[in-house]
Amino acid sequence: PAEFKTTMQQALEARQTAAGAVTGAEAVVLWKKSLASLVQALASLPDADDARAQMEDGHKQLAMNEKYLALLHEALALRATADVIPETDGVRRLSAWSEALRPCAGALALFDREEARALAAMIQAKVSELKNTLEAAERERDLFDTLIAKARHSVREAKKYVNPTVALPHWENALASFQELIKRFPKRADEFVLELKETQENRDKAYLHENFGVVPAKPSN
């Protein structure tokens, strides 16, 4: 029948356009259009095996594209959730942004479209940025721990000696480490300010004794 040929042609055109659709939303619309034309074709010729085969395949393609579109929407929702997590909570932010990559990978496994690639690339860039930030913070913590451990070790060594001349190099090493801490981590000075004060006083006392033979009653003198 003429109606059958016309509707089958319309279904074919929609199918071909859907196969090259740029976006998932466009593909869904086109596959629905193709299926609607096939329904009309079968209404005019119910026993058309070709139309039935195309109908079955069309439903599969529509389901895949709807799943693809749902995955993109999930990725966008997860991205929005990740974006409002406070920057102070770096670990949770990284976890949330990483989770947003999962549906992107699923969408790309179904259809390699630019919209999915672009979204995945943007989220991956954010994940990399957050990883770099956390790694830098970890290196800073390691450096702080190393310097303060070095300073405290020198203090312990200095306190082993009654003779100020012998203790002086250790006090000077401790003072140098504390001063490096002040320079690099001024916001954490409260954590060791009393130790720094004690080290400065004992270093000055040992220095005066070594160079001038002076033993002040108080280090501040």
C-alpha cells in the first residue's frame, strides 16, 4: 500500500538521522518519531516482517539512548552536588567529583558523543585539580612534621648537656628549624611558639657563655 511505503520511508529517514544525532535528547526524539512511523506502517500492513524487525530494533535503540540520557542527567546532578561541598572538605569534594565521573563513563560506553566527552573532560579536570591540591597539602603537612621533629630532636640533644658550649650547636640547630617553621607556616605558630621561646632563650644563654663568659641570672637578661 502507498501509505505503507510512505510511512516506512519516514521511519527510515528518522532512523538514519537518529543514528547520527549529536545529542542524546535529539536521538530520543528521532527514534520515537521512527517508531511512530513504523506503527502507522504496520497498521496498513500488519504482516510486514521488515517493519516488525525495524520496530524491535527501534525499541532497543530508544532504550539505549534513554539510558544514555539518564546517565548524563545523573552526572550533571552529581556534579551539582559536588560543587556545593565546602572547599575546606577537600577529601569529600574529591570523592563527590570522582563519583560524577562514573555515569559519564557509562554514557560514553553507550555512545561516543561530544556532549558526553566534554562533560567527562570537565569533571576529570576538576578531579585532577582536587587531587593536586590534596597532594600539595599532604606535602606541606609532611614538611611541617619533618621540621618540627628536627627542631624537637635538637632540643632534646641540647638538654643532654650541662656544658653550654657543648649544647650551643644543638640549640642553634633547633632555633634554625623553628625559625624555618615560622617562615613557612606562620598560621601554625601557636603550635610551637612556647618551644621557640624556650629555644631562643637557651640558645642566647649558651651563646653568651661561649663567646663572652657571661652567665645571666635570667636568659632574658
